[in-house]
Amino acid sequence: MAPVLPATRRRQHVYDDSQRWERFTPRPDDIFITTPPKSGTTWMQGIVASLLWPHGDAPAPAFDLSPWLDARIVPLDDMIARVDAIPHRRFIKTHSPADCTPIFTECRYLADYRDGRDALVSFANHRRKMRPEVIEVLNASAARDGVAPWPTVWDGDMDQLFDEWVDWGTPMEHLASWWPNRHEPFVLLVHYADLIRDLGGEMRRIADFLDVELPRALWSEVVERCRFEAMRSQHEASAILNQAFPEGATAFFNLGTNGRWRAQLSETQLRRHEQLTAERLPEDAALWLDHGSLALGQRP
């Protein structure tokens, strides 16, 4: 492998622990989907799966094919064994910022982002519908590292949720870690709003970045499999989603739209979001995070 940029800090909380990466052995063609929570991670997993299996014959839903290495819910020995045994080109999920994991510069990193306000509202749906027993398992694992537990059931308090969101990881914190690397050949920044506006065009960028060549005749099918309703339908069989949510993929894939924060966030929460953005990001990064490339007319 080419040089590795080492992690410079550990980030741990109820859901995951970046130190788990110390046990990981990379392959040169690995793909890493690195995103803050609720910012299009599963959509990107589905896009990559559709590109890697252009005939639509992926062996499982993308969520199940793409392991979340940091996640506490799976014992580390079991996770490493699973990752090492994957026979196809691997695409691995992480919510850890760039400075919390090793960066393998021969591999490819898809850094996917969404307006932080939309990510927060999506997290509210996630938290509302998640099985309490799953939170209990996560709390028990986190307690062994001295990490404070989360309430097993969210009572609808958005200020409390905001605290949990900051604890887990905001788009502002995550983007701040990748923004200095945005011109490196091993990373591609993708925005949720751009995927909504031009899914085919963004998928072409992703395919080129991953060096995936597709038969021209299959291209429309490859893209159509990544539309919102198609993605939700494909994941109805996901064992992991059905374990985490009583309604499975229906709960996890809520609406897939932007702008719902306008009706759900208070002025206090919006000011707090604005403050976090100003603290974490330079002006150009903050503008891109709010709007995406296509609305701005330029790439970061």
C-alpha cells in the first residue's frame, strides 16, 4: 500500500468508536463511504452497489453489503472477520471524521454531505423510530469505555436531540476534517442536494472516480435503481434495518427531501446551528455545505 495518513485522535460515543480502525487491513481497491450521520450514507451505499453490480444482481441489499466498521453493535472480532472475508470489491461505511481514521491514499474515499439542518431533522426521524433495545445494547458497550449513555427512547425534545447530534457528529465537524483534502486524488466530495438535482450526472462523476466502466446499454437501469422509492424497496429485505427499526426500511428511508427543517427547527436551534458552522468551517466550505455544487455553479 501507498503511504498511510495516520489518525490523530480517537472519537468515541454511543454508536461507534473510531479506534476500531486499528484492526483494519486495507486492499488497494477499497472504497470508503465517509459521511456524517443522516447525510445520505445509505443512498451512497446503494449508488456504489448499483455501479459495482450494473446488472442489478447484487447478492444483498447495499446496507448489508457495506459494513459499518466503527459500529459498536457488532463485536470487533466479528466485524474484522466479516470485512476480511468479503470476496468482492469492498465499500465500507464510516461516520468518523478524517482525522480519526487512517487514510489509505491508494484507496478511494467518497465524502458525502447534506445541509446540517436537514441532517438534524433526519436524525429526529431516526431517533424517534429506533428500537429501544438497540439503544440499550449500544449503551452497554459504550459504558465499558466510560461513554455516557443515551436515553433509550427520545421524548421529542429537539434541544436534547441537538445535544445528541453534536455528540454523535455534525456535518460541520466532519466536513472540517475533509475540506483541506478536497483536491487530493483519493477523495471525492458529493452533496445530497446535487444527487437530488442530477442523480445521473453525479453518478457518472462517482463512476469515473472509482474507475468503474459500465456498459452503455445498462446505464439507465443503474441510475433508476438509485431513485428514492427503488432504494427503499430494495432494502425491505435488509436484515440489519429490520433489526434496528420496527418498520425496517420504511422507517429508515423517511422522505429523502430537503428543506423540512424550516418547519421543525426553532430560532434558538437555528442560531446554534449557525454558530457551530461559523466555529467549524471557513466561509466557502459553509456555503457549499448549505447549497451544494450545482446551486453554486462550481465544485469545491
